[in-house]
Amino acid sequence: MPKRGNLAAVPASPYTEIGRTGVPYWGGTIDAEFLKELKGARGRAVFREMAENDPIVGACLVTITQHLRDVSITVESSGDTPQHEQAEQLVKDCLTDMSGTWADVLTEICSMFVYGWCCLETVYKRRTGVPASRYSDGKVGWAKLAPRSQESLGEWELDETGQATAMIQTPAPTYQRLTIPMEKLLHFRAASRNDSPEGISLLRRAYVPWYFCKRIRTIEGIGIERDLAGLPVVRIPANVISAGGSTLTAYKDLVSNVRRDEQEGVVLPSDRDSGGNPLYELQLLSTGGKRNFDTGAVIQRYQKDIATALMCDFVLLGHEKVGSFALADVKTGSFAIALGGWIDAILEVFNRQAIPRLMSLNGWPIDVAPTLTRGPIGRVDLKALGDYLGALVGAGFDLLSVPDLQEHLMRIADLPVPDDVQGGEERPETERPEKETPDVQSDAVED
């Protein structure tokens, strides 16, 4: 349609979706990966091996998980009506009234860094008191946010536009097909590509250096063993070699399995030829000298590449006897930015999926739903904060004019907050709540 004046052209079908996401999808399987080693179940097995066998990958993943668990989470009301306050309190209660802790849930969510995605099935309960719940108000709460293993994935159901509509499991021990609709799941992705439900693993870009590092380690181990034990060489009669059979196979196994351990020892026939020379002989040839390559340096280089791909190369500072405090600040600052993005993405799933569904099940409008927000990443530099506050006071700023400042400063310094300064004023004993929700640095929520 042509433009009229300053108005932009209006598409012919503004409410119709014409295109598709373009995710390669065959028979329920996402086929977006171009390396066959990382496709489907085979790829998930590789990523698990990387996460659980490699010390650098494991250290980086633990660092990310523990930093995310340390971030404080706050439930913020979206309004000031009684219903808004009830909704805020309900979400606070739900986060501490599940069968697992918030730390458990967050740890499960962090598996998305390994596999690229994570799904938790939301299981609800009616709050009718112990043992199902600590509350008996009859409201609907979260019984648990149950993880659904990535390795149990059978296939995905996608609609005609490429959007995932269900996850189909084939879980142990029965391996029966279970179809879980996406509206029952909380779906997390480490990174998105063409809106694929499988996202992109954080380990994907570390795969190549991990691949070579693993193999060089193996070759290095074999080389060290052979250098220490010597290269075994067995001499046997030519007619035995030409005849083949079990005797030749036995001697091949012998020369392949010579090891310096508690079971070392070889049994050889004592037969000799007409000249008195032994027909069967085993020798260990020593190494010819120093290797041309420093495998330690090569492995160290690949480990650095792995840590860099995971944005955790600061964990290697000091190992190479190089690196300044300024460089450490730069690297940890970039890491903190990445952590902030990840925790924001996690909370967004709760704010867009989990909490609105909870409101609907309790018969409340979605616009009363509170939101989860996070505190600062990492620990505050108290010296820098003190210098800043001192500069403010020196400039004439009245710190006492800021509500709740004393409570905030005590909390970020991990100091106990006296009751008479909580909320900015002293509260009578009768007005202090009996059930106050602690900080969610591990498994609870901050008021």
C-alpha cells in the first residue's frame, strides 16, 4: 500500500504471521548443529563429559553457578492495593514453601549452560497445611519446580511457525513417551538462535580446544608411560608369525599390555635354536631423548582457550605468574556483566511465565502479579563505598535524609541489622512479623 503523507505503509496482513523461524526440524529433532559429534543425544553426552571430566570446564561452571546462587532476589509488588500486597506475599511464600530450596532450583536451571536449555515442570498444590504446605489458606502454590533431564528428551513438538509447543520425554526407568505442554514448563535457554528450543550451550565454543586438550593429554600419558617402562619389543620365530593363529595373537597382546605395575612379569618359552640363541625374546627399548614438543605448554594454551570461551579466564590468573590487579578487575568486571545478563534472563522467565500462571490459578488478574528483581552481582567493595560516602558527606550531603540507608549499608556489609533500624524506624514488638523471609542468597527471598 503506498504511503499517504507522513504515515508509513501498512502491511496487507498486519495480524498474520507469514514467515518461519527457520530452525531445521526433522521428525521432532532439532538439526541446527553442523558438527555430527554434537548432534542430538550424542552431543548431549559430549557436553556432559566436558562438564564432569574436564577440570577447567568444571571450575568455570561451578564459578558461574555459585555466583548466581549468591545474588539476592527480591519480590517487588506492582501496586499498592491490598490485592497487590497479597500477590507479593504469595510469591514470597511460594519460593520458600516448595519441596526443594531456591538454591536447588537455581542449580538445576544452571544446567542450561551445559546443554543450552533447561526445562522445569511446574507442579502446583493447594495450600491446606502440613504436610503439603506450611500455610493453610487454601490458595494455590508451587509444590515444586521439577527438573526434566535434557538426556531424557525424545523430541520436540513445534507448530507451523517453528514455536515449541511441547517437550516429549522418554525418561528412565520406564522409557515411556510423556508429552509435557510448554505452558506447564519453565523454559530456560543459555542463548537463543532462531528461537530454537535447544538454545546454544555455553560449552559449544569451548569444544574445539577441549577436543584437542583431551587428546593431547591422552597422548602425553601414553608417552610418559612408555618412556618410563620402555618400548616393549618381542622376537618370535618367523614360522609363528607366518602361521598366525592364537600363538601370534597371544604375543601381540603381551607386547601391547606390558605395564610397570604390581602385576608386571612376563613368561617366555626357553626354546633355543641350533646356535643356542633364544627363539623367543622380550626387550624394552629406552627413549631416544627429549621430545620436540612441550605438551604441558600446549595443554595450558588450550585450557586458556577453554576458560576464555566460558568468560572465566580470570580463574587462571596467577597460575602463569603473570597478571595484575587491574587486569583482574577488568576480567571480573566483564564476568559480572555476563552474570547479570544470565540472572536477568532467568528472572524474566519467572516474571513472564511462572508468576502470571500462579496468579491465574488463584483467580487474580495478571496485572497484580509482582516481579522478581535481583540485587548487585558479587560483593561490594566496602573501602570504595566508604570513600564515596565520605565524599558525599564532605560535599554537604545529609546521609540521614535517605530512608533505610543504614539498614541497606548493614546488609551489604553482611552485618546484623538491629530491629530498631529495620524499615527506617523502630517497630513495636507486636508489629514485628513472626514469619520474616530471609535473603535469597541460597534458598530464600529478601523482603
